[in-house]
Amino acid sequence: MTLSMEHSKAGNPQIRLIALDIDGTLLTGDRAVSDRTKGVIDRVKEMGIYVVLISGRSFSAVKPLYDQLQLHAPVVCYNGAGVFDGDTGETLFSREIDDWHTRRIVDAARSRDIHVQLFKGDEFYYERVRPEAVNYENHINLRGTVVNFDEMEDLRVLKALCLGEHEKLLELSDDIRRAYGSRIYQVFSFPTFLEIMHERVNKREGLKAVSRQFGIDPESIVAFGDGQNDIEMLQFAGIGVAMDNASDPVKEAADSIAPSNNDDGVSRFLEDLLGL
């Protein structure tokens, strides 16, 4: 699909909800929200349109951005495995990988010497301090806890995140797929981030839960994303928008393509769509 601010689905229904991926979409390459984008979000809120952040991050990692944008809506975290009240942090919806599958995923990662982090509630855990863990913690500005997974009695988790070289993660993903098939959902949010969740988890399911809470039809939703983990959400929304910095499969799943995250793509698209 070529770069286009046009959307392909017929008509222009009243937009009631805007769903925003964070990294590579809302945030620029230096992990900031531009003044232009902040201004557009303020105007969108004044129009009575809900703005919902949808991310693979934990609630704690999303909350500072939520507060910065002065939002008042649910937040979809862990690629849809958890939906939280953005103001209070209360869990509105969650779906976990069971203990047995989590331990098998940990064993598979250990066998290939791949760093794995487990997310329970709003905390995350790992077994060794490695460069991958340090880089991740610096990226989200939060700190995990070092544990021995074998000594944890309950390993039901919202997400397992494996960090490493893309080729090694592809091999691990193939191992897990051969062993457990569709019982586990796997997706790359970045080439070096393999995210693993419950089989019925993805961003579409999280967005669907929020839209049902507000009584909003998919046709009244605009969703923005750049990663493989955004594809289902873009297909669900009435207008699915891929960023120009997205990979080809993401662009092919979208109805429209906005300029890149470093070129105010979200704000420029919304200005055009909503006449701001």
C-alpha cells in the first residue's frame, strides 16, 4: 500500500474512539510526544472522543504517558492481556497463561540461552541481570525483580517477553509453535522482542473489551500502529492506520498509511480526518 492519508472503507462515520499504540506510533524515536501531537489529542478530547492507549507495556510503564496526556479512559496493556482503569489502576479484564505453559516457555528459553521476563500483575521478573534486561529497564524506566522461576509457586502470567537476536528468537518461536501450536499466542513487537501470551490475547481483544464498555461500534474507531502486534487491532477498527515506519505486513493490513512517528503521523492524519 502506498503512503496515503485517504481511508478505504466507505463513508466517514462519527469517530468516537481513537486507539493508539505507543512505541513507534505515538512516541517519536527519542520516546517523546511532540507538541503538535499533544495539541491534537487535547482537541480530540474536547470533541468528546475517547483516546485509548494500547501497548505491550505494563500499566506502570504506560501510566506516566497517560498522565502526561491527561487522559480518562481504560488502558490496554500486555498486548490485550490486561485492561486497566487508567485513573485508579484497577484491573478491568485479564487473561493469563497458565502455570504449566509458562514453565514450558521458560524451559524453552533457557535451552537456547535466551533472556525471558515474566509479567505478573504490574510487576516483572527475570532470573539474571543481562544486557537485555538493563536495556529494557532503561527503555521503560522501570526495574524488574531477580528471582528463580523454579522457586515461584504460581507462574500464571499475563505475558512472557523473550529478548535477544531476531534469528535466535525465530528459532525459539518455532520451538514453541511446534510444541503448543495455537494454544499460545506469539508476536514480535520489535525484531528483538518476542511477546508470548494466552491464546485468546491480542490488541484486538483488548480494544474490543473497551469498545463494548462504551457501547462503541468498530466502525467508529480509528486505530494507529506500527508493529506486528498491531495487525489484529488495525483490522478490527473501522479505520486502521499504519505508520509509514511500519513493516510491509502491517501496512498491508491497514486501510490507510500515515506519515512516520517522527513526522507527526498521528496528529497529521487526525487533523486531516477530523478537520482540526
